Amino acid sequence: MQDLPQIPVTHLAIPVFALGMLIEFAVSRIRNTASYETRDTLVSVSTAIVGSFGGLSVGAAYTGVLMFFYQYRAFDLEFSWGLLAICFLLDDFKYYWMHRIEHRVRWAWASHVNHHSSQHYNFSTAMRKTWTFPLTGLFLLSVPLVLFGFHPAMVALCIGLNLVYQFFVHTQMIGKLPGWYEAIMNTPSHHRVHHATNPKYLDANYAGTFIVWDRMFGTFVPEDAAEPCDYGIVKNLDTFNIITVIFHEWAALLRDVTRRDLGFRDRLGYMFLPPGWSHDGSRQTTDMIKLQHVRSNPEVAGQPGLPSIVPGLQAPPAE
């Protein structure tokens, strides 16, 4: 694997990221759109800068884990560009499920939530990275790839290329792309939906590079021009303190798990059931938010991203 880059692709792409942000900022000023907010951008960029230093050591440890499992590979696969393409496709499939877990399991959401915490949507948002991903254990989802025979260096390259692609879908500067591209690839339009907090858009479009996974597994929701995206998280933060942004959900999870009035099952529920779950029903998961939205607006029942059948709700009359 000597032909593969020894420096993470995301680090090599930093000048491209910086140029993209400058162009987008200039366009937002020309169009007079409030795309950037200084403090918000500084938080996003700071998480990337600080995370990049720790990321090198974490990446080395991550590669070490994969190298351990690589000893037990089923096949010895020689490098080729075709093999790299297959690895990229399989890694993107893995990314879809990893990303879906990050939104549906609170333990993983505690790490991922800071990426969604910005109420703005621009290229700097793509740089708002977690520092606590190793705590989730989700890096182990790459183990099947190396057990099959893909070298850890190739897997790492595919992960990096996927992240580089995803940088460019974090923008409002680009509208809908040609239909064939929107049908296959993740695009700014699709990913704007993913970052939105509108009930119909919640927990949709988990794709990394290929949107086909969402289409296959029922999580695709198209961007609706009649309903602009509201960005952020369901309960937005009122601070630009970087420590709070990174660790607020871990702190909340710890408070819930250490409550004195809980049994063991409820403690596990706060850790591994969807974000918003509570033992007494006092909070709302995204599924509950969607149900409530349809109960309040029965005419939207069955729209993409919303349930068509809600207990206790009579279907709207056919026109």
C-alpha cells in the first residue's frame, strides 16, 4: 500500500476547505444572505483545529486496532483502483449505518450532536467535528472490511475521501443539481434536510456520498421548497462556549444515568434508546415530535418524513 498517502486526506484538503469557505463567504455577502455568524464560525473552525491534533493520535490507534484484525483477513487483496472503488462503496454503506446509529442511539448522539449544534448552514458547519467519537465504539464497524481483506490504509483513505466529499454538501450556495445526480449522490439539497429540525426532516438523509442507501432503506426525504430548513438541534444551545458545545450532551446523559430514582433498565434506556427518550415520557423523541406534528396538522399526514397513520387521528378527507 505504498502508493496510498501517508498523511490523512482531510489534512491535505485543508487549503481547499479554506478556499471554499472564503468563496462561500464572499457569495453570501454579495447575495446579502446571513450565511455566516462570526462566533458560530469560530466555534466550528476551532473544533476542527483542536480535533486535528488529537485526531492524528486517535487515527494511529484506530489504524492499530484495524491492523490487529487484519491479521485474520479472509483474503489477500492486491491494491488496484478498482479495488479502491469497491472499498469506497462498502465503506460508504458502513457510513450510512454508522450515521443512522449516531442519530438513533443516545450514546452515539452524545458525540455526534455537536456537528448539528450550529443554527447556521455553511462550509464551516462541515468542520464542526466531535472530539469524542472513539468513546462510541463505532469505529469497530470498519472491522468487517479489514477482516475481508481490505488493508487498513485503504479503509482509512476511503474514510478520508468520504469526509472530503461531505464538506461540499454543507452549503446553501448550491441549489438542486441535475436529476440523475440527485438520484444517486448526496447533495447540498439532501444534506440540508439532514441538518434541519423541521418535523418532516428529522432523522432523514444519513448518506455520506451515495444517497441511494437512504432511498433503499426508507430514510430519504426530499427538500421541499415550500418548507425552508430550520437548522440546529431540537433544543438549541444558547452559548458559543466550545466546551459546552462539545460536551453538553455527555453531561446531560451522565445526569440522567446517575439519577437515584431509576432502575437498571431505565439507566440503559437513557444510554442506548433514541435521544429524547425518558423513563416517564416527559420528553420527546423525534418519532414523538413527528406524531405530534401530524396530530396538529392532519393535512400533512403521509408526506415524506411524516407518519401516514397516527393512533386517534382520523385521516383527512380525500379531495
